[in-house]
Amino acid sequence: MLIAQMSDLHVTAPGTAPTTAYDTNARLAAAVAHLNALVPRPDLVLITGDLVNGPKPGEYEALSALLEPLAIPFRVLPGNHDDRAELRRTFAGTGWMPMDGPFLHHAVEAFPVRILMLDSVVPGSAVGGLCADRLTWLAERLAEQPERPTMLALHHPPFDTGLAFLDTLRCLEGAEELGRLVRSRPNVRAVLCGHTHRQTAVAWNGAHGYVAPSVAYQIALDLAPEPPYRWTEEPSALALHQFRPDGTVVTHLSVIGDYPGREFSRKARNS
Ligand SMILES: [Fe+2]
């Protein structure tokens, strides 16, 4: 099974002033075309939060129009820039968007690997949270199918990323409790996140911890203790997670853009 992960789209309403130097809507359009052209085509696309940049009027309509050409089933979860009510309104009728209750978490059951989409949003805060209610929901879902390979997806990374300016913010309240839960469930194969706009991979409590790059723009890699906040000209990208029959998860970075290949001979390949 091949799962694509797009994160941090930061769609803006047409005609509004951009908050960055990047045309995030054009980048999402390019990402959708990129996904549709992949061979093999992914079975599922996970969009791990910050679908829009505001939220501001018109953004979710723009998001809807930009996702309309996507020819692959997809699921979304909210980030700190999103609005739950707007997400419900935008994806009402899909059959998978939870229309009741305080949170948007839900389970994706139709594939060889089970995926639990977690809602880590605390309205009005950039920091996420998994409160007792949300951790209980997760514990109950994990108890339902303790042997089945499972992935968790949430916007806020529960682990340190090595990026000092983000780690000092502490991305997610409830991270330790989530870590204990993951450690107690060896069938949890991966924890997929967004939020930091920079790809990071980490071994975390026995699972493959991963932060996807942003489709909209990347934050500079700077491992100094007190780095400046910088966006970079690095290209947008998404992740491709191969879930293999033996339960391993292999993650590839798929850079969006035109980077022509050059074939090389078998002789060179063997050298
Ligand atoms: Fe973001």
C-alpha cells in the first residue's frame, strides 16, 4: 500500500495579500497534479493539517476548488490554522468527516494498515493538545484491534524535532501520555505529523516518527541553539509512505517540480 502525505498547505483566499513570498495556492495545484501523475498512483492521501492560512473568508472555498482535481481518495485532519466548523462544512457528505462531537478524529479502516486521524488542535493556540478525552478515544480505538498494523496521524509532532526554536515552544501538550500509549502498542507502526514545515524522521517509542515537509513553504534547517526564523527557497514536497506486507513503513521524499532524470547504463549501475 502506498500512502501520500501532504501537509501545511496554507491556502489563501484569492485576491488577498499573501503572508509569505510564496504562492501557496499554486503550490497546492502543482502538488495535486504531481500526485495524479505518480506511477504507481498512491492508494490514499493524508493531509495533516493547516489546510488554510487563516482561517479567513473564502479560504475553504479555494481549498475545495484546488482539491477537486485530486483523483485519489483523501482524508484530512486539522492544524492550528484551521477551523473545525469550516472543515466540517467543506467536507460534509464525504462520509468520513465526523459531523458531531467536539473533535474531528476518526479511523480509516478500508486499507491493510489502519490509520487513526487525531485532532490535536487547541483553538486560538499554535501549541497542540491531546486532552484526557482525546487520549481516551485513542486508547479505546487501539484496544479494539490490538494486533492490526496501525498508523497515527496528527498535526503537532509529539517528539522533539532538533529544531531549537520549535522544540522550545513544546509543540504538543499530552505528548508524554501519547508516547506511553504508543510504547504499549507495538502494532502502532508510525506516527505521522506536520506543523514544522520541515521533514524530520525519528525513532519514537518503537514507532516510525515522521514530520512531513510543507507543500506551501519550508522553514530553514538550522540546528543552532538560537537560530533566526527563516523560510527558504527549498521546493515544496510531500511524503510517500510504503506500507509493506511485513509491516515495515518506508518513507520517501517526493519533491514537487520539474527535475528531469538522466538514464544511466546497467554497467554504471553495477559499478
Ligand atoms: Fe503550517
